Amino acid sequence: MKTHKIIYFFYIFIIFILCTCNDPVFYAISQEIKPIEPRISGVPTNFAVFDGRMYIASGNALLSYRYNKSAGEDYWKRETSPGGNILQIASTGDNLYALCTTDQNNDGRTTVKRLDKDNSIWLPMGGILNDYAKIQNIFAAGDVLFVWAALSTSNYNYNILFIKNGADALNIMNNQDDTGIITGAAFNGTSYFLPFTAKKTDKEKISGVYKIDNINAGAGAKTIIYNEKGNDINVHFNGIINLKDGADTILLISRNGDVYTVNASINKIPDVSMGRMSTGALAIWRENDQPDCKKLLLAGRQDSLYYSSSYGYSYGYMELELDTVGVKSGAGFAEPGRNPSSSTLLDYERYQSSLGKYPLNYLFQTPSEIDSKMTLFASTQTNGVWSYRVRDKEQKYWNAEGEDEPKD
């Protein structure tokens, strides 16, 4: 009798194993990878290209990247730091800028420093910038650096300043008390676009885009474009990018994941939304460096209120197909790997159990002249810099960018 019970429970166990192996949760768990200790840990900044290398910072450390085995150079190099805690970096081509703390009496003051190709010394930006105690953000578009600054660390009335062609001083774009929070900058060859959110009343906010057609005009040069609802705005634009298509389309994404284009007006693209919250991270991914290659828009997602009964991870990024005139007709956002023929990767479950766990601040694909593999990188909110590249067993997947030399 005991023998029959043992055989019975053995068969039950085998059936249980066979069933659970086909469960998506168990399969996803089986695809989990051992995390690599990140070379660049903490909360990294955005990425920037300067003098033939890709730059990124974390804390007070500034690093640059270039991968060319034949050149025999270090693919990651620690660069001279501008000092203080580096909050953002930006490149206008011939100049690299850093927004960093001054570390003077821990008073919260920040400053902007500049490094040009002919000078290895970081120099603080002088002139009118000295009047500002708090520099909140810097963004590069074309050869212009935009700065969002306040006269006092306790004053929330900010001004927009700009530096053109690496000049030694900043210029005031406006000095209005209602200047909104600037969340990015983009250039389409003729105009500059800066999305903003500003107070309308104590309980209401307005949002839109500053459009600047004549940067040399300085103060008063900008015009304000609101979205199609005019001043009745509940939209917060937290990302902007030039799609680098035939029309230099400027695309916006809102906090709730909706997608818009902007030029003379702001227009929502019908039926194109992540359906999830956006972190504001935007990047263009190209299959190769050929003009007619496959292109995708990558957008960071943040689903802290979203829950799936089959799997709990809901961060990372989503993908949207592009063509030569912008967003591909009929295209919608998809999760990486769901459709491998039009995705940055092949294995959805492995992505979901790795980078899909983490909210992303920035995404960036290296240009082919910096890395012939055009490696895709991600700056996570708390878990350092990650990359999608070939690792052990010649398999390509997301993991933290580690100390070891790449295998591809």
C-alpha cells in the first residue's frame, strides 16, 4: 500500500513540474540573470557626445567611453572632474558643460562649468551667471546651451539663460516671474523648442513649449505655444527629441505617456500612447548606420500603479516604430522583445527579469564612430549604468555595464 502511495505522489509531482514549467511566471524566473556589479553605480547623469567619446557622470566622477579594439585604447576612461557633485552634463559639439554643486558650506548652490576641445581645464561660466544662486537644469540643443536658473536658493521664480557657440557669458532669454519648469530642449535646424510647466494659479498649472526662432534676439525672442486645449492644461511634457527624420520632426511625450509633435502648434498623435506613465527618457535606436535602416523610438516607462497578476515588473522602456516622416502609420508602443523582428532585442522574458525591473532616467545608443556595435545604454534611477551587449555564452542581454572588456 505504501508503495502505491509513493508511486501516486511521484506522478503528481511530475505532473506539477511539467505544468509549472509552462507557467509564464516560472519561465520568466528561469530567465533571470546574475546581476553584474556596475562600473558606474548610483544615480548616473544623462549621456553626452564630446570630442569623439561618449560621456556620463555619477557623483563627482566623470567618465568617457569609446570602443575600438584596433585603437588599443581604454574603452572606459576616468576624465578630469569639474568638481562637486555632477548633476547633469551637456554637449554643444565643441564644448562640454557640467552642472555641479559648488560644495561651499553645503548651501545648495550650483554652477555651470565648461570644457572645450582645446582646453583640459574646467572653467566656471562667468558674467551674468554669477548673479544666480541656483541652477536647476541645463539642456543642449544644436550649438546652444539653455540654463534654467533662480536668483536665490529659496526663490522659485526662474529665468531662462543661454550660451551660444561656447561664449564666456550667458545671456538672458527672459526675466519673467512666471517662467515654467524647463524639461528639455530640441532644435530642428531653424527653431529651438523648450517644453515647460508653470503655475497659472495656486491650484492650476499651464504647460506648453517655448519656441525660439531667433536666438540672437535674446530677451523677448521666444513665443509660447500651448497645446490644443489652450490654457486649460493638465498635460505635463517631460520629454522632447528630434527624430532625425526627413522633416527633423520634434516629438514630445507627456507624463501620462501620450505623444505629440510640435512646430507652429502642438498636436497629439492619435492612438499613440504608452498607456503608462513616462519617465521622460527618450532615445532613437537604429538597427545600423545606414540611412534606410529600421528605427525605433525608445521611451522610459514607470508603472508604479500598474500590476500584472502574471508578473510584477513594469519599468524599463517601450518601443515605437519610426519611418522617414516620423512615427510609422498604424504603429503603437510595444514592449521590447514582444515582436523580435521589430525590436531592440530578441528575448522579452530575459529583458523583463533584468532591465525591466528598473525605472530609467536616460537611454542612449552610441554612434557608430564611437562604437561600431552601436551599443545601447541605459542610465537607471538607482542602479547605475546598464548596457545591452554580448556577455557570457555569447548571448546578448541587458545587464549593468561592468569592469570586464566587452566580448563582442
